[in-house]
Amino acid sequence: MHQDRDVDATWMENPSRGCNPARRPPTMAISTWVNLWYPERGQSSRTAKKICQSCPVRGRCVMHASMISERFGIWGGLQVNERRQR
């Protein structure tokens, strides 16, 4: 299970790396990286949202999720209920 402490602190200082798995911190397991954007019920989405804040494709990500009616995950820093409100 993902927890915020799994994220390397120096990497978090540069969250513009985006959500591309090729850009994950080398100390983080790929499954942990993926789970950031698909937290289980009750898990924090704070880390994914922080990464999305400075992502250069954030707007396109939200638009894509809306266009395909994505019902799961964090897209462009927004959860499904937040995307529906836009």
C-alpha cells in the first residue's frame, strides 16, 4: 500500500517530473508509483495532487479524463468527484 513517506524527499522538491512511470524516483517501486494516482478508498491523494500542481500537461490530463469519462484515479490533480464539478 502507498503511503506518502514512500516518496523520496528530494524528488518531491521537483514534482514537475509528472506522472509518467519513466519519471518515477529510482528508489520507488513502480507499483507504488502507479498507486499514487489510484489510491484505495481511505488512502491519501495528497502526494499525487502535489505532483500534479506543477505538471506542464495538467490541463490536458484533466480534459482527457473528462472526455473519456474516467471514473477512477487522480487526473490533473483532481479526483472524479472534483472533475465532475468542473
